[in-house]
Amino acid sequence: MADKAFRLGNMCDDLVDLTIELCGKDEDKCPRFPKWSYATLVDRIMNTALDIQEQVIEANEHELGETRAGMQKTAAAKCIYLNHLIRIAWQRGYISLKQHDRWAKLVTDIKWKTVNWYQSDMNR
């Protein structure tokens, strides 16, 4: 399972990288999000992506058991929440449909890989 979890960890790294790309402020470019949203929506998005990464990486370091299962479930639940935040960013016009689809697909893939990992652990 460690190999699959490592790939999942890499996907989480990609998620954090993409989140920084889409939410970050580039001095040469106009920010995608309005200034007021950086203390609210953008912080939530960034923190949720980082939380998902943290839960997956930490779960991989634990042996089978309630702690690991709890981290897996938390990561999957945060993926659902992050997809809601991404949808709001798209609906408000802060990101394009293409960016939304790319971001949401990565989050959904992470969620399902985490759920499958959890189910695999429960069947052991």
C-alpha cells in the first residue's frame, strides 16, 4: 500500500501546487481573486488543500487503525469541501471553466483514491 499512498501523496503535492498557482498573487499579473477575498475565501481554499495533503501524508505514516482511518476520512471530506469552494470561485468568475474543471478533477481523483485506500485498509 505504501507505493499507492506515495502516488496519492504526489497527487496532493500537485494539488497544493495548482492551488498556489490559481490563488496566488503574481506581481506581474492581476490577481484572479479580489483583494477582500484573500482573508476569507482564498485562505480557506489554501488551508483546505494543505489540510488534505497533511492528512494523506500523515495517514501514510500510521499503522492500520482508527487514527489512520480517521485521517483518510478527514482527507476525503475535505476534498468534498474544497470542490464546493472551487465551484464558488468559478461561479463568481474568479477562475475559468477550464481551470475549474482541471482543479475539481484533481480534487475528485484524490478523494476517490483516498476512499479506495480507506476501503482497502478496512478489508484487511
